[in-house]
Amino acid sequence: MDLNIGVLKALGSASRLRIIGCLKERRMTLTELSGALKMHLSTVKEHLDYLSRAGLVEQQDEGRKWKYYSLTKDCKKLLSPYPSEIRVLIPVALLLFAIGFSSNQLYARQNATDVLEKGYQNAAGALPSLDISSILILLASLLVIVSAYLIARKMVFLERLGKNPSI
């Protein structure tokens, strides 16, 4: 979801943030929201329409008497403390760690074999200062740091969004 002006305006109202807070727990009817927020039905309906136009709330009509309101997938993703990039960065980092450490183990095993066969003096000069396994491990560490930064940035955003004491 893009944070366009409509979404930011929708999030700029304390009443609409309270509605989002209620819908974060579960889907609710207009009457349930009105009772939970202690607001008139027509006022809650206006706020729900505004949130719906912004793409944050959707109405679910299941052919019954009641119509339920719930958060859209985009809104849930926006309110999630974990950015979507984490789904890619963390598995890639784990893969790089695994490859880096396994190739490092292979190198260590080969070096140990050389030491046993040729002696310590001849094998010691074969140590590279920076091999591919070290580069992979450094790259994986960098991805973990970037992931942590993205999570921290998202948490700050959500904290600032919820700073309003009336929520």
C-alpha cells in the first residue's frame, strides 16, 4: 500500500484510528463499533466510509442481516511490525550463512589435511586473508543488520501512529 495523501488523511483522525484499533482485534458490525467507541451510528458510518475510500477498511456482506467491517490486507500489512522485505532478506541471509559456514568448514578440513600431510610450516602459508566464505558471511551479516533497521523503522512509525492518547 502506498502512503498517499488519502491514506495519511484517513490516519489523521483520532476517531478513525480508534476504529482501526477495534478492527485490528476482529471484524465488527456498525452497531458493535458504535457501542465500543461510544459514538453515534451515523458518525461511525461516515468514518468507515472515509476509511473505505482510503483502502483501509472493507465491508463484508455475507447475505445476512449484518454487514461486517474489517481491515484490508494492505492495512494489516501497514500495521504489521514486520516490513514485507523481511520475508526475502532473512531467508537469503540464512542461506548465505549456511553456504558461508559450510564452505568455511570444507576449507578448514582441507587445511587440516594439508597440515597433517605436509607439516605445519608448508600449510601455514596457504591461508587466504579473505576467502569467499568470509565474504558470504559478511554479506549475510549485512542483510541481518538491514532487516533489523527496517523493523526498527517500522516500529517507530507504528509507535508514532499510536501516540494519540485517545486511541
